[in-house]
Amino acid sequence: MAKDERRVYKIKTMNNISKEGLKLLPANFIASPDVEDPDAILVRSADLHDFEFGPNVRFVGRAGAGVNNIPIDRCSEKGIVVTKAPGANANGVKELVLLALLLSSRDVLGGIDWVRNYKGDAIGKDVEAAKKRFAGPELMGKTLGVVGLGATGRRVAKMGIDMGMNVMGFDPFLSIGNALNLDTRVNVVEDPKALFNKADYITLHIPYTADTKNFVGAELLSIAKPGLRLINIARGGLVDVKALKKFMDAGVVVNYVVDFPDPETMRLPHTINIPHLGASTPESEENSAIMVVRQLVDYLDHGNIRHS
Ligand code: MLT
């Protein structure tokens, strides 16, 4: 078929897929939030569980790392190919982990709030008391446990090493042999208990599935090193919030940073709730959109299924 006679595809875009990605679409791909009877869908985090796919949909591209917002079983039944953008936002997430590590150590947020609400007239003197009140430990020399050694976890592990931390890693899906291909300075363990037992900070980078639901629960927290700071820039459901609260009350977990707040975590003490900003950088949004657009074109135009 001559190039100008190529079949036209209608692509429904949901939640502002980055224009940098959409620019790569060939002329025979019409992308808009308003197309009717789409052949494919590009989505960021809108929940598609109740979405009516329509008879022509053959492809769903998730511009992100997780597919929890896509009804995978229903798509499989209908023969709809679902892809995602693994690693595309890994750097954005890694940088938020760094911020989370620092915010969980030093109560800078409390300090900023204190200054904002200060009503006295001797700030210089009162700052002395604030310096004590909002003080916290440095990262250097502490042990960082990285759970999940995929694209993001590996970057986080490397960042921990760069910050002078002792880094331990565990991955529930990766064989120890593959995990050991990592930076040799990462102490990869086969049992998460070994990591919970030693780490001052633990950061989660595993997908949320039926197997990983409540991964951090009473069993692991009961052997955690007291003073643990837990960082979850992945999915809220990885942590059993009731168990977490119990171990917070007992002083075992001193801080929790979660990038997926829900009513339960918003009521927790010692918790910093972030409104899912891990991938909210123009760079991550662009990288994710570019990856799924390439996958889309490859599939609809050539029948190839790409995973990266
Ligand atoms: C992801 O799974 O990578 C994130 O949820 C992406 C996003 O924030 O949309």
C-alpha cells in the first residue's frame, strides 16, 4: 500500500499524555481525548477498570511503570495488548526517593511550618530552640535497604552508595544471580528479613500485585531495626497500614513517607503523604509518552509487541 493510503488509526489519549511523545505519531495516527471508536488508548493514571473499551480497541499503552489502573484480565479476554513504560520515569522516582530520605531524617517540613506560623518578635533567639526540635540524622554511614532491584531500585541503590550509605538489596522476583550483576557494593540478600533486620532506611520499588499486597506487614516489621524510616514511592498497598501503625506506636518505625496517600495513611502519625508525584516531572512524562507511542506505532503499523 502506498504511504499516503495507510490505514488511519484513532487514538484516545487520557490524562494529558506528553506532547513530546504524541509528536512522534505518524500522520495516519489521529490522537485526541475526544476520538470516537478508538483503535487504541494511551493513558497515564486514569482508572480504566470501569471503562468501556469499544469494539475496535486493540492496544492500551500505559505511560507509567505500573498497570494497576488497567483491567488486565478484561483486556486479555478481549485480545487487547497492554504495554507500559518500564524505567521511563525511574530517574524522576529516584530523585523523589532522595528527597523522601532527607525529609524523613530531618524535620525540615516541620521547621518551615514553624517559621511560617511564627508570631513572636525574637526569631533569632527562638531559632536556637527550633534547631534542636527539628534536628535529624545524616544519611552517610547509615544502612539503606532497597526492596526491588528493577530500573528504579538499581538507580536508588546507586544513589545510596553515592550518598555514602551502606546499601542492601532484595528482590522478590529477580534471581540472586541476576541481582548480583548489580553494583558489587550493593549487598544483595535472599531473604527480606536480613534487610529489615539491619536497615535504618527501607525504600520499596516492587510492583503492587496480589503477591506483594501488604509486603511490609507485622512479620517483617517485628524484626525491623528500631528507628526505621520507611519510604514508599511505589504503591500504598505494599504496606499493611494497621501493622505499620502498631510498630510506629511501639517506636520501631519513626517515619513513613508515602507517595500514594489514602484516608488511612493520611490519619497515620509520623507520616509524610505526597500526592503521587514520583513521576511528575516533564522528563519522566516525556520519556513515558515517547516509549508508549513507539510501542503503539510498532504494534498497529507492524504487529510487533515491544516491552521497552
Ligand atoms: C507509574 O506507575 O509509573 C506512576 O504511577 C506513573 C504516574 O504517576 O502516572
